[in-house]
Amino acid sequence: MVKLKKIRAFTILESMVAMVIVMIAFGLTSVTLINIASSGITKEKQQAAALAKLIRNETLQESRYLDETITFENMTIEKMIVAHPLSGELKILQIEAYKDKEKLFESKEIILMNQEL
């Protein structure tokens, strides 16, 4: 007579618990991915931030402290130099990017005006 070996296996309850744990993990992952995708930075916002940084760097390198409005591919960049309320030597460089009246990016920075004699 042949003796059968007893094979250890999972019970149905253990299998169900494992499936519930896997489903909870997938559910949390999908919710996280949806939140990241919906609240993420769009390509337009990235482009607006890059243009604003470029304009900021040009302004500081060339000491071009003028109010300007620049239009680039349906995007409007407004650069404003505003007097700082606490000091005459300080100015506020404010750069805003718009597309169809929707603000995509805003940057404010305090700059020290060079006093040349």
C-alpha cells in the first residue's frame, strides 16, 4: 500500500485574508496616483516657471529694472519692480505668468539696487 504524504496548504480563510490585504494595497496605491496626477504641475506651469526664471536672471544680470510685459506662445509674463516699504535701496521683483487670464506662476524676490557713484 502506498502512503500519501501530507502536503501543507493554505486554508480558504488564509487565502481570503491575503487577497484582502493585496486589494487594500492596490486601492491605496491607486488613490495616491490619482491625487498626484490631478494636483501635479502641468507642462504649462513648468514652462511658465522656466520663463519666469529666465526673465529674472536676465533682469539681474543686465540690471534692467523696468516694468515689462512679455508675450510668448499664448503666455503673458508680467515683470514689475515695486519699491520696498522699509528701504529705498531695496526693491521687490515680482514676476507673474498668465495664460488666458489664469495665473500659472508667481514669483516675488527682494533685490538690492546697486548704488553707483
